Amino acid sequence: MEMIGLKESNAHDMTAVARYVLAQATKIFQLRENWEGRRGGNFIFAEAKTGVPLLSVLLGNVPMEKLPKYFQFSLEKAARLSRNLEKGHVTSAESTDVAQQQFGGSILTDPDETGRMYIMSFSGLPEADIRFGGDTAVMLVTAVLCRRLTMEHARVYAERIGNQLFETLFIACDTTPQNPRAV
């Protein structure tokens, strides 16, 4: 089965990698401010031009009352990044507006073999301070491990928004024996 731009096997593999990266993030950052109880969220893979989701998956453990919020936030982040592509944005963190509850957590992928670009979006981890954006760090590492974004581009994105969690999370994921990197 193939969804537009995403084969079912790729969706399964990408979800497995995102689940793995999320587990590593919650393990290594659990003592950081605002991370207590954060163990999951909603992951979206969307078409970049429109922001329309091709895949939406709940990852980790999310309290029932948070499900609608995380789903809505992940959709909003992808749609907002799609709208801001013309401005040269590559992450939703570049248009963060805490007062409007618009946070970072979505990133633009590199073009695939057909030239299409996608947005990977996540909501569930602390993101109010973009320097310590968990959602963004999880998406950057997931994109690199899934070969949807080069390490060079991921570093540029992280530097551009000042994300200080990306490198630490990437090293933790890249050196863990359980790394599901076969994507």
C-alpha cells in the first residue's frame, strides 16, 4: 500500500524511529525543567506545500486529556511551517508565538528522490523556550536517522533557532545499540 509520497513500510519504519528517539529524549532529559510526566505526543508527517498530513501517529504515553491538544498542536505546527516556507522558514520554531500558543516542533525535510519535500511535526514535549525545544530536537534527530534530512542541514536548523538539545539527543540515539536505523 502506498499513501501519497509515503510507502506503508516507510511509515512503519519512520514511526519506529520516532518512537525510539522520543524514548531516548524522555530518558536523558527527564530531569530538565518542565519535562516531568512528559512521555509522549503526536507525530505528523505532512506534505510541505500544503501542510496536509499523510501520517498521524500517537507515540509514547499520553494522558487521555492531553490527546486532543497534542494532536491539534502538531497539526497547527505543520500548517504554520507550510505557510511560512515562502519566508524561508525551515522550522515552526522560527514563528513561535507563545501568547498565541504557537510553538516549535515541526521541521522541513530535504527533498526526496522525486524532489518532494515534507514536514515532520511533533507535539508533546516542552517547547515554550526554543533553545530547549524537545519537540524540535526529536524531529531533527528522527529526520536524520530516517535519512529525510542530512546531518549538516539538521545542524544548520538547530543553530538557526538556537536549539541546544539536538546534538546531545543525536549522540545518545546514534550510539545506542537499540538504534532502529535500518530506515
